[in-house]
Amino acid sequence: MNKTFKYQFTSWTKGVSDRAEVDWTEQLRILNEIADLITPQLAIEEIISTIYGNVNQLIDAYQFCVGIYDQKEEVIHYKGMIEDGKRLPDFSFNAVDNNRLASWCIRNGQDIFMNDFDKEYNKYLPAKPKPVTGIQPRAALYTPLKLNDKTVGLIVVRTVRKNVYHPHHLHLLKVVGNFVVRALELARRTGPPFVQGMGRTKEWRWNATDQLQAKARKQLSGLTEREREVLLLLISGLSNKGIAEKLFVSADTIKTHTLNIYRKMEVGNRSSAILKAVELGWIV
């Protein structure tokens, strides 16, 4: 029987609260920073690069990658994998390959947690897998990426060091994975992702209010004019600092506006706010 979210959350918070050496305020600050940096305007390679620049402050991510699962073709595609700060070649492999940890993670929809790769791989596979590219890891975390209860990929960190991971690292990785999924889903809904500064931009605008459903109109009316202005700039891909410079206010003021927007929209981060704005038909 599946454990309820309440049970899982309570168990996790009890466990992590016992880890006095972890600075949770700093960990949450970094997560919030990652959430603000990941936008649907980024291609998957840029998302991975953006996360890598921050996730090592949370987890030992000597190697970091995101795999996208093509269910129709039963293939897992890796793009933009980074190891020790260097980009590795893209590659793909069969999602039903019984000799791959990523395939096991996708097929079973479950996490993989290994602090000693050589001793623990046999919990998941009959034989020790050889890496397609990069290091032979000594510890690794894999967690599936899910959207509407459907597995759409996985997020992975691996390292050359043993015994460096704790259960809370897996939960942090899940949070980061949720940011990735939402950004990719929004990019899928709004068209091919584009790269800022390369001339491939989309001009967003507000939809006419008479084109909105009553519920969407009511929610939009809860935002002030300034909050709508900030939200549109968020959707356009500007950072908080960029928005502050454009509106001639401080970054702290923009942060306050974004938190008010998230509260009124009942979301927790930038990607969720953008996705909801699209779902409600506010922007076109």
C-alpha cells in the first residue's frame, strides 16, 4: 500500500530536522534561486548548465544530468550532461535495457540511492553497468521526473566519492527535478524552447479579458497593475535583477512583488506561475 503524502512528508521533516549540521535556511535560499533561474525560455542543455552552477552547493554533483524519456520510442535521451564542470557528449539508450540503472529507474518509477556503488548496484541490476560516458561513479542518486503521475524522464547526480549522500539529498533532487519538469512542460505547450540572446524570442502579451473564463478573470483581477507588469516580465524570461533595472526599482522590491504574485496565484515558484498563467489563458 502506498504511503500517504502526509506520512512521507512528516517522516522526511522529522529526519532532516535531526541533521543539525545542515543549514536549512541556506539550502532553501539556494533552491529558491534555482527556481528563479529555470525558465521555459531555456533549452534543456541550458537548464542543466544553470542547475549545475548551483546544485553543487546542495549535493555532491560531480556529474549531473537529466534524461528525457520518449515513451513512444522507448528511448532515454541525455543532453547537456556535465561532469566536473565540463560538458559531455549527448547520447541515448534503450529504456528497456535491463543493464542500465536509468532504465530501471524509468521502468519502476522509483528512486535509486547508492553510497557505495560497487556494493549496492546489485539491488537494482544483475551486473555492474559500464558508463556510456564519463566516470565510473562510486555513489549515485537517481530519481524519476513525473508529470501528472506519468514518468517523463529522470534526474541524476553521481560522484567519485563514496558515502556522501543522505536521504535529504534525494528530496532536494526531487524538488530540483520538479522545477525542470514544469519548465519543460511549459516549453512544450508554448512551442520549441528558445535561447535568449540568439534572436529567437517570443513576444508575450496579455489576452483580452473578455476571452477569459470567469474563474480566470477573477484570479487575474486579484493582481495589481504592477504585479501584472512584473509577471509579464517574468514570463518574458528576465531575472529579478533584470526586471528591477527595467522598472527602476530595487531587486528586493521585485522579490516582494514576485512573492505576492506566487501567493495570489497559489504557486510556489516562477515556473509554476508561468505555467498557470498559460493554463488560465492570461497570456498569448
